[in-house]
Amino acid sequence: MDRQLDAYEPVVGASAISQLRQLAGDLKGARVVHVNSTKEGGGVAEILDWLIPLMNELGLETSWEVVKGEAPFYNVTKSFHNALQGNKVPLTRAMLDTYEATLAENALRLRPILEEADFVFIHDPQPAGLFDLCPNRKGIWVWRCHIDASHPQRKFWVYLKSLVSKYDASIFSMPEFAQSLPHPQFIIAPSIDPLSDKNCPLEDAEVLTTLYKLGIPTDLPILTQVSRFDYFKDPLGVIEAHKLVADSVGARLVLAGGGASDDPEGAAVLEEVREAANGDESVHILELPPDAHRTINALQRASALVIQKSTREGFGLTVTEALWKGKPVIGGNVGGIRQQVHNHHTGYLVNTPQGAALRIQEMLRDPARAGEMGRQGKKFVTENFLLNRHLREYLTLMLGIRRGLTNHLIAH
């Protein structure tokens, strides 16, 4: 991304951009490193893709590092992810050995960068163990959890807590996700880049051309869910909901997604989704590459409504994207989706395929009401979930932690 902050002024206003520049003034020259587990695929990578260059434009020397590992490492970290979201997953010493050995290898490469940084942001469980492997740290370390960790499996959380308790602070997406930790905790909701290929305005011709290339007719209303092929996204429940409304309201269902390099379960879930569709010509299953941003943009804009029927969800940026495009959303009644989908105002929250089917019928039979929900949704995202608010909160956090630690040292 090579856009500059001024390009966002028509969307967020001049005062919002001016505020960012003022906040960054006292941080100019600070060395900042973000670490996660993949450069593409998933919401964390998408956020870092715009956050890093904008921090650099504001005068912070910011870089993005990625931990690397073999398949066994990603199998273990996927288990961590599932367990933090409440699944019962076995935890063995062999799994921890794999995790710790892989991070030790990464630390040899990353230690010079991380130990010299003024601020280090470690995203999610995959790189969390790097803290102890960088004994000569000079900066402030923050653990950023993007996962719904409200009800984690205890033994996994006990282990992870032993790693992240040592950080200077932690960030969660919602108050409900925060855990008992012996340091300051901050709430920062994710956000979208309104000028990115995934969210920028598109001409109708491009939307129609995209549908044609994907083999999706426009004879019926289109229902779309965009997400990784992941059990927590409940694509099987979405197919069931679609089948329940097939006889009463005609519609086409698009399940569009792909995988991420740190998610080894995607292929198995995709195969189950294809089996569940069972050759139904009204169900379109699209395996998209990580850079298919304009394709996703076109699919969401072509949709009568967007679905995100997750059973666990840290936030759900696909919900934000859909609302930004003026589309009402039927979302799972979980996690960060609750922050965005307000029942009867920006869409509907549902708990079951049957509930989703009922709301699909309602919306398709009352397009005027659906349109009003979409307008409310776009207004809500504009006020709460665009990147300027997100960046402002990061800068404020950095200033606050640095001043707080300085005051603590002076007092002692």
C-alpha cells in the first residue's frame, strides 16, 4: 500500500488526519516492530498491511516481521487458537516442545531487531513466546490478542498466561475477551481501510464482470459469506440455512474464502463444505487466493445481504466490510459481531441455521427495510470502525504506556 494519510481526508475529515499527526509528534523516530505469523490471509495481516506504512508516514520507524515454521508448528498454534476459543483440544509436552523449539529458531533471526525496538507488538499466540527469548529487551512489549478468548480451555490459557503475563501491556478487541493479567490491558477494536481494493468504490460494470467470470448468474438475489474455510465460521450451517429457504424465497449462496499459511485445517473444511453442497447449482463455493480483494469487494457489493454465521469470532472484519458497502448482515450472535450487528438496525444476530433462514426470508421479502439497515450500517462503520480511529488508539496507547513507565521509574 502506498497511499498517504491525506488520501483519507475526504472519507474521515481533515480534523481526524490532523489529530493523528499531532499524536505522532512525540513518537517521531521511535522504532516499532509488529510480529505475527503470516503476511497474507486473515484479518491480522490485512490490518498490518495498512498500519505499517501509515505509522512510517507519521515518522515512526516501523517494520513487520513474521515467525516461520514447519507444518507441525502450525498444527500446534492452530490448536492454541481453537483452545482459546473454547474447544477441547489435547495439550501435550511434545506440542509445547515443537512450539518452543520453533520460536527459539525464529529468535535467532529476530532477536537483533526485537531487542533494539522501542515498541514491540506481538500478535496472537503464535509468536507470544518470543518475549523470554529476547533477554536484552530495551523497549516496551505489548501482546495483541485478536481472538475471542472469553472462555479459553484452561490448560492452554495457563500456559499462554505464563508467557504473556511478562509483557508490559496487552490489547483485546472487546472487554469480554480480556483476562486476568498483571499489567495494563487496553481495548482496541479492529478496523478497515476504506480505500483498499477490498473496500473502495467499484463501478457496476466491474461488479457484473466479476460475477460473470466466476460463473454466478444474476437471476436471483445473492447471499454471500466471505471467510476462511474454518469450522468456527460455520459454513456448513450457512448451507443448511440456504437449503431451508430454497423453496420459499429463491436465492443464490456464495461461500467465498481461502486459507492462510498458518491455518492447516482449511483444506479439510473446504472438502466438507463441498460435500454438504452436494452439487446444488444455487450454491457457489469459491476458493480464492489471498490477494483476491477486488473480487471480494465485487461479491459483497453484488449481494442482497451478507452472512457471517460464526460460532466464535474475535471481531469479524468481513462484517465491517459488508456494512461499509451498505449491506445488512446476518451474523452469529458471538464475539465482535455483536459490536457491529445491532438487531433490527444494521442486521440480525442469530444462533442457529433456522434463525438465519428466518432472517434471510425477512430481508429478501422486504428490500426497503434491508436497504435502511444497510444505510445505518455504513454510518455506524464510518463513525467507529475505520482505520483512523484504530491508528489513533495505537498512538494514544504508545504514548500512555511510555509516559506511565517513565513516571513509575521516577517515582521509584
